[in-house]
Amino acid sequence: MDTQRKRDLIACLPMIPAFVVVSYFSTFEKAFLAALSGYLFYVVISEKWANRRHGWFWAVILMFAVLHIVLLVVLKLPDRFKPAIAVFPLAILDVGLMYSTIRVIERRRIARVSRREIT
């Protein structure tokens, strides 16, 4: 097994207690959404890990984390909710939104730094 795959499997381990805690206090469906959301954060953070030393990066991650927590608490799921079918397209959209937000800020910061070097 290669290193990246081991790292991805190890990243799933913290999602198990999150799943158990959320399913204890709420429903199985919300627990599934919380665990999936946690893994999506892992994917985005690992892809943009080069920005870890910047405060804006963690501010964006925190903003999305608060948004996810609020949505999980406020969201009312229908009785016959099928999380695997309904959530994966939204999860792809969610990762794309987080990734593109970080990318836009990253590009603006690079453009600002290069403008300073020119002048």
C-alpha cells in the first residue's frame, strides 16, 4: 500500500468518533453528513497544504467549518432521506466551492505580491 493511500485511510479515523457522537445526539443521516463533511475538509486542506502558513487559509477553512456546523444543526432532513444518493453531487459542489474560494484568494495574493515587485 502506498503512502498516500495510507494517509487517506488514517484521515478517515477521526471521522469515526465524529460519526458516533453526531449519531448519538442526532440522526444517522446527519452523522453521515458530518463524517462526509469532515473528510471533504481533509481533501481540501491536503490539496492546499502549501498555504498552511497563511492566516487567510485557516480563516477560510474556519468560515466553511462554521457554515457546515450551522447547516448540520439547522437542516431538517426528510423522513425518507437517502444520503448517499442525494449528498454526493452536493459534496462535489462543496469541495469545488471550498477549493475555488481558496484558489481565488491565493491568486489575488500572488497578483498583489507581483504588483509590489514591479513597482
